[in-house]
Amino acid sequence: MPRKGKKPERFTNYDSLDYLGSEAKIAAYLEAALEEGGDDPAFLTRALGVVARAKNMSKLARAADISREGLYKALSGNGNPSFGTVFRVAKALGLKITVSPEEKAA
């Protein structure tokens, strides 16, 4: 029970998209998702979905030449987008997909 004169604290739900205000933050977020997600492609797909929402899903869908509904579905936790879709979304976001050798433990 709150003390007299003090208002109860209010909390909001955490949403990563609130912290993706720059291209550098978006790139760092996606890199972290790749590292954290391990071998789970759905983890990266969901992270791309968060970035897409942060960047305006409708504009991104037009730029990637995908319907908005199709993009929502593809980038949901249940989606299974083709590599072509992921590639087009990355390009529409101004991102470049690169490949580097995996670091092996000695």
C-alpha cells in the first residue's frame, strides 16, 4: 500500500524498438540477436520484426516489395521467411548481410 502523499509507481512494458533510434543501434541489436540466438533462425527473424516495426512496417514493406501483411507474418515468431525475403528486408533497412569465418575455440 502506497504511503500517504506518494503516488504509486507506474511501469510500462519493455519493447526493444524504443531503443533502436539509430542505424548503429539497429546493427548492434541485430548482431546481438545473431550471437544470442545461436542456431535458432526464428530468433533473428523476430529481431528483424522488431527493427521493421521501429522503422515503419508499411514503408519497409513497400521498399522490400512485400505486402505489409506478408511482412508481419514472415517476421513474426511463427514466420519462416525465405532467405530472399530476409535479404530484401535487410536491403530495405539499409543493411548489408556479410559472412565471416566462425571463430573456433583453441
